[in-house]
Amino acid sequence: MSSKSIDIEKIKLLLENEAFTSELIEQSTGVNKGMIDSLRAGEINVEDLDLQTAFILSRLCDGINISYDYENLLEEFRADLYEFSPKLVAIVREDRGVYKPIIDYYLPQSFNKINEPCEIVYAKDVLREMEEMNKLI
């Protein structure tokens, strides 16, 4: 990515991540806390930001790995992988924002009990996604 480009999707991930408080973003960028709160509340769309504000927020995102706390689910998933060695699993995602986190999963022996929308994916891919997204910010 060019140093002068604006990454809208990364700005959205930043705003969704509760670890980055509005106060911290304001201190780091000079962008008014009220503006940050309005963006988070959906009162202002990221796409409607003036170029300077979008550029400043995008710069904050450079070099930051946005994460999701998978610690508990990851521990449970690893234990199930060790015990059952499934090749495929069904995952349930939370439908919110840009990144739709995995909130639950089903092992193959439970596929017949699934009563919610899910994706059937390789267990190794689920493990990789959760490990990558679980990295510290």
C-alpha cells in the first residue's frame, strides 16, 4: 500500500475494536473524540469523512494488527482438535462489522444438530484464523 493511500476497511476495524478507546484515538491522532464516537455509533459513515481525517486515521492503522479475543474459544477448539482430530468443522460467525468473528463451532458428530447459519470449513483454517486474529494489538 502506498504511504499516501487510505485504507477504509482498516479504519472500520480500528473503530470496531473496543481496545482502542475514543480517548486513545483522539490522543494518538488529534481527531475529536466526538467524531470518533459518532463514527462508532453509525451517525457518520467512514466513507463520508473528509480526506484529512480519513488519512490521519488510516495512518494510525499502519503497523497495527487489529485483533479479536479468541483466547477461550481457541483453548476449547485446540482441545477438541487434539481429542477428535476433525478435518472439517462448522463455524458460526457473529454478523457485525467488517470482520465477522467466529463465535462458535460444531464438530462433525454434531452437524445433524446445527440449527443456525454456519460455514463448513477445514479445521486447520479455523485454527489459523483464530490464532492470527488473537494476536496482541
